[in-house]
Amino acid sequence: MSRKSAPTTEVRDLRALLETVVQALTLPYDLADYDPRILRRAGLVRVLVGEALKDEPGNLGWNLDHLRSRLAAEQAEADQRERNRCRKCRTPFDPTDTRFDGRARHNETPWCRACVDNCHDGGAEHVCVICDPQRYGGDPR
């Protein structure tokens, strides 16, 4: 019976790089910006894997760290974009459009002024995510 030897540092780095590549190319399909994000990530992975193939095996760790940091930055940018758009109509907030039915954020809510204006036009029986967010699993704002 033979014993398996411990993997070398290069093999562990290569495995970690491949795991990170799989994570980079895995996004939920229901994201509004899925296509541009997956294309951006695929381009990033292509460049870094190409560099990893050119470099000496000892540089795999650096490529892995670089890929992880770029993916973290991309995710932070996506999160920031998501925070700066209306949760109802998905339109990015426009702070310069301060009309009562404009696209600026309504106070500190996650909705734009246009969606809030439309909500208030709904009548007596009207119920939506803006006027009753807890009913729809949203913030109690």
C-alpha cells in the first residue's frame, strides 16, 4: 500500500488558482448586470491565467492573490452600483433630478422620487413594496 505524498507548493497554488477561477466565473444568473459582469470577470481571468502560464511556477501565488483582489474590487463596485439604484424600478439614482417625480433618491429610502410619487397615486386599496415593505420581505422603512 503506497502513501500519497503531500502536494508541492506549486500544486497547491495551482489548485487554489483554479478554484478562484471557478468562483470568478460563477455569478447568480438573475443579476440585472450579469452579462457585463461575467464578461469583465472572464477577461480578467483570461489575462491572469495567461500570465500564470507564462510565469514560473513560483509566481502562481502572486497571480492568485492578484486575481482575488481584483474580484473583491469588482464585487465592491457591483455592490456600490446596486446601492445607488432604486429597489423598485432598478433605475440608477440621479441626484440632479430633484423634481417631485424625478430620479433622485427619495430622502434616505431605497426608492426614487418617481416610484414614491407613483405609489402615492395608487388609491385607498393600494399596497406595494414602498408603502408596506414588510409585506414583501423588504426593509421596514
